Amino acid sequence: MLRKVLIIGAIVLGGAQVACADDAVDPKAEFKAFRDYFVGRFPKVPFDDFVNGPYSMDEGLRKQWKDIEEFPPYEFAVDKGKEMFAKPFANGKTYADCFPNQGIGIRQNFPYFDAKSGQVITLELALNQCREANGEKPLDYVKDDMAALTAYMAFTSRGKRFDIKIPDDPRALAAYRKGEEYFYTRRGQLNFSCASCHVQSAGNHIRTEVLAPALGIMAAMPIYRSEWGAMGTTSRRFTTCNSQVRAVPLPPQDELYRDVEYFLTYMGNGLPVSGPGARP
Amino acid sequence: MASTIRVRAVAGADTTEVQSLIQHPMDSGFVKDAAGKLIPPHHIEVVRFEHGGKTVFTALWGPAVAKDPYLKFSFKGAKKGDELKVSWLDNEGASDSLVAKIQ
Amino acid sequence: MTMSSDAAGCARRSMLRGMAGLAGLGLFEASRLLPAYAADAPDWPQAAFKQKSEIDALKQLYGKNAEASDKVTLDAPEIAENGAVVPIAVTSSLPNVTAIAVLVVENPYTLAAAYQIPAGTRPAVANRLKMAKTTKVVAVVESDGKLYSASRDVKVTVGGCGG
């Protein structure tokens, strides 16, 4: 109960340090509080539109985005990803052999907690595990080939609603909590937490950018950013976000980053996959 | 190797609407790389669209056209099933072309 | 002209690509030899694309000036999301349009793009531009041999030229 009050308090005040008492974690209650905060703060935004990040917050940006979505720059990455996905490994197996439903239309189930290995498995991690299990070298997590693969897999899953499960397993709850704490903890020279921008200041400007709401912020991954002139995965965004607040980034797909992704994606349950996404 | 050109041409009652997206760095020559050196200009100069042996649209581009450039225009006189040829040439002499069917 | 073997090889390859490209465009003539290094396309208005002012670019391109007209419509965002990719669209209700040009006044070179509109093609084009900074974007339309223009101010916070 105390925990619930603390979390809601943290959400309301934004950016406050969350006390890590060892009492029960209640993801369901936190999920509701998180969602209610954003829906309450942005009553004019249709629920599904939260997945469009800054475009759900600003009309001028939205029009430019719609223009670009007519023929978006991530099309090349999706096509490349499709080719890569279909191409067999040296041993004759394919990515489809590693995933349920042949790897089509499954983005909404990532990340998930793997009871066997006791860790959060993201789509990128699963792809590299698949490669290594089949004698292939792992891909760089941040961009290029990995981003093309995940762009294709997101594309085949568009519209499917996120359904991240937190099993009744203390390790899963611990991963969720660690991700949540990271999200609400201030860091870096600028002393911002993820929440400082994406909860407290969602919809506002930071310098020249409009801040995306944290609700559904994972739904558009991977993203093509005009700033990058290229695709980038969740890892690319997490590490650059850390650098932007002058904090030392963790290695891509670090366990803690995966816990953050677990927490954040769970908070966006019910929202549709919108990736791959175009962003400023 | 996959073409650099993506085209969507849809025949309407009066005109055919053409949208194209071309994969090309369109380096302006003003951007520096990680080492601080200027990346030389490398951009498409001419894009030509042909239907029935006739040029229906020509784009003359400079370095200020965005990366992976997009184009949309409409022309009369085509119908579903016709072929539309798209070709480009850049400042390094490289080129690509594609023949698409009008939907 | 002497060249190192490296450069000669590169030039040969560029020339071959260029020739193949030009042949594909139906522009190659057997009697014409291309220079050793890859050249700008023969019908690319090189001088126009090097101008730093609106007036000079139009002079090089069309040999005339433009007058403002409300029959030219330029659609551009008020604040560009990112100067590297700014979607714009130009349309016109003027008759017999043969060309459309788009200029970004404070770009290093003003002329961004020029379009040739044959008879039977709508006087309309949508494109995405790079803008270095906040500036006026000008759309110019050639109708019955005369030039008409419309412009819009576009604010750019993150420049598209590496700034």
C-alpha cells in the first residue's frame, strides 16, 4: 500500500526518488495509475494515439509526420529486414525457427520474462540468441542490420496490442521493479530522470524538441530519426538519452536497460504496435 | 541487388498519381564526418519519369533535397496496367532505373 | 592530363557508370565523348544550382524574374520538425505551366529543386527539402512563359546542413 502511494506520488510529482522498500510490488495498480495520469493530463488525445509520441502532442509536428508517413524513409529498412529475415543461416535454419508463429506478428509480446534464464528477453536479445544458437555472429544492437530486422518484425505486428506479462515469479517482479526504479531515478550532470522529461514534462518542449509521453513510448520502436538520418533500436535511443543528460550510458541491451524496457512496455499494455516509427 | 527506387503509381479517373522514394544519401557537401572532414557532395541530379515513350516529369535536384528523396506528382493519359519508367543520375555518374506498373 | 593509375581506374569506372546511366536516360550520343571524370548530367543546370541569391538562381535557370502571385500555393510547415527533412508541396491554378522551382533563400545555394512540367502533367509537386536555418522558402511557377512566385517563412530549429 505504501509502495502504491509512493509510486502515484512519484508520478504526480515527477522525477522524485522512489523508496525501495521490500514490500509487495503491485504492477497492476501502478499500471492503472500510470495510464490514468496520462489520460487525465491529455484528455483530448485519443488513447491509441499515445503511441505516436510527440505527434500526439503537437499539431504542427503531426502534419509534417503525416506528410512523411505517405512514403516513409523506414521503408528501405523494412524491405532490408524482410530479406534478412527470410535468408537462411549457414546451417539452413532461419529466424522463423526461433520464434512462435514463424516470427510474424509477435512484436507485441516483447520483452518477456524468461523463467529458465531468469532474465528479461527483448526482441533484439532474442534475435542475437537465435543467431548464436545457429552458429552466426551476433549483430550490433544499436542500428543497421538489427534495426532493419526489428523494423520488419514490428511492421508485421502493426496494430497488435501490447500484452507484456509479469508472471507470479519474484524474479520477474524484481526485474520490473529495477526497471521502474531506473526510470524514476535522476542521473547525469543534468540530473534528469526518464520521468523528468517523459512524465513530468510530456508534451512540453525541451530546447527545440517536443517531449513524448512515456505511455506507449516503446510502441514505435525501432525508429527512423531525421536527426540520425537512419534507423535506431531501443538501445540506440536509451544510450543517446543517457548521453543527452550527461550520464554514462550502459552498454546496449544491458540487463538494467532490458528491465527498463520491461517496465515501460508493460506500462503501455493495450496500446497498438506502431513501429517502425518515424521521429524528428 | 534491390532497386534504390520505390514507386507507387495509381491511375485515377483523370490523372495518375505518382509517388516515389529513392534510396540515396543526398550528401550536401556541408556535413562533416566523425573525424571532422567534410563529406563530399553526392546527390541525385536528374530524375526522369517516362510513360509511353514520352517524358512526363523531370526533376532537377541540388544538394538541398532531403536524404532518401521523395517526390509526388500527377499526369494525364495513362491507365492501369501501363508501364512507368523511373530513372535517376547523380553527380558521381551513378544511376538506377525501374519500370513500374501503374495500379 | 596525367592521372595516377588509381584515379584513372576510378575515372574509367565512373565514366562507364555515367555512360550506362545516360544511355538508360536516352541521352547518350555515340559521337560525344564524356570527360574522364564523372561529370554532372548534361541537362543539369549547374550554374543555377551554384547561385546564392533568388534572383541570380532564377536568371540562370529561366533568364527572367518572378512576380508574386496568389495563384501559386506553397504548403510548408510553420516550424520544421527537423531541417534535414522538410515536406513541402507546390500547386498552381495558372495556365500552361511548364516549370516549377523551389528555392530556400538562406541555404548555402538558394535553388533546391527545379521541375520540368510537360503538357498533360499537373502543375503540382510535393518534395522534401533540407533547410539550413529559419528562412523564406519560395515556390516559382513558369506559366505562359512568365514567372510567378509565392513564399512562406519556415522556422528551423535543428538545421539540415549539419549545423
